[in-house]
Amino acid sequence: MKALVSRFLKDESGATAIEYGLIASLIAVAIITAAGTLGNNISNTFQSISNKLKTAT
């Protein structure tokens, strides 16, 4: 029983999987934030172009 507990405590594969999961989630949050900001900027640009076209006619 003692050997089983010792082997369990030395096993780091679960910790590694959790670390990779945390890294992946942080990357996903960064991508979502960047995509949202980029989307807003593109929307504002098209809105500005639309307003200029309306006043030009």
C-alpha cells in the first residue's frame, strides 16, 4: 500500500495535463479577446466609410 501511494505521489502526468490545459485556455482567451477587438475595429471602419459615402452623395 505504501508503494502505491508513493508511486501515485511521484506520477506527474496528471499535473502536466492540467498545465497544458491551463495554457490552452489562456491562449483561447487571448484569441477571443483579440478577435473581439479586431471585429469592433473593422465594424467601426466600415461604419465610418458608410457615413462618408452617405454624406458624399
